[in-house]
Amino acid sequence: MPDREPNPEPGLRPGTAAPESPGPRSWRRDAAEGRLAAGSTVGFRRTFTARDVEEFGRLTRDFNPVHVEPRFAALKGLPGVVAHGLLTGAMLCEAGGQWAWLADGMSFRFLRPVALGDTIECRVTIREVGERGRARAEAELTNQRGETVVRAELTGFLPVGDERALLLEMLAAGDPTNGADESRR
């Protein structure tokens, strides 16, 4: 959700990097070494669970019954309870966090509901990088049936100068503040 080693096990586990996209620790190295440019793309997958929805609801205080009560979801025309749109959209944070992207804008189009148990693939592509690291990226999130569930645009700043130098120091020290490996277990 941004180690570039291939997934050591065949197939994907929930929260593991898609095989076509190197893992998050390498995304951090790309940012530190100034290799991010228009066209840079990362992709990863996550399967959403009831626990994810419960924790997000507790954290945000979004207790909309479509997220917890199947009867209410059915009255809304949904096949069952669904994940929060922003929980799904928050997948962008994996790429942004690994790139050390300082966001100043995000916009989302929620196109289809995400059911519990759906596996969502998020692909984030940098579209522009300007002076002082000003950047724009787009994301498309698709479910296991290949249906687009969210489209998003992200604006902000990639690291430059001293920020990149510090990222390199952090990487040389083993990147101790980066929980990417632990969050994928």
C-alpha cells in the first residue's frame, strides 16, 4: 500500500504486494534516489475483512449501518454489508507513505461497493512531477472481478533535497520507522 522483493510464496496473501510490482521498501528507495517520474506505477492488493471495517468504523466513528447491519444494507440495495469508501480509498496511503509523499489534495469517485472478502488491487501512477517535487498521481482500484470500484487523484509533494538525503540515511540504518514489513503479516 507502497521491500521490492517478490512475494516469497506463490499467489497473493491479503495485504501482499502484487507480483508485477516490487514491494514497498524499494518504493521508498526510488523516492530517496529521485527515481520517481511521470509514469512510475506501483500496484498491490488487499482483502477487506469484517475486522478491518470494525476497526475503521471505531477509528473514524462512522457507524453507518450499511457497514455493520446486513438488513440495512439490503434495504439500500446492497448485497451485504460493505467496506467504508474511505477505507478502500485509504489504500493510496501505502504508496504515498512509502514515497514520503506529502499530500495536499485527494479526490475520490466511488463507483462500486466493496463487500467483505473482496480483494482490491490498487494501482497508483504518477502523472506529473514538477519543480520542488510538486506531483500529481492517479489511482484505479479494482476488485477480483476486474471491476473498477474507486478512481482517485492525488496531489502533493515528493521528497527533494535534504528530505531525500534523510530518506537515504534512514534506509542505510535499516529504515527503522518503516512498518511496511510488519503491516503485511
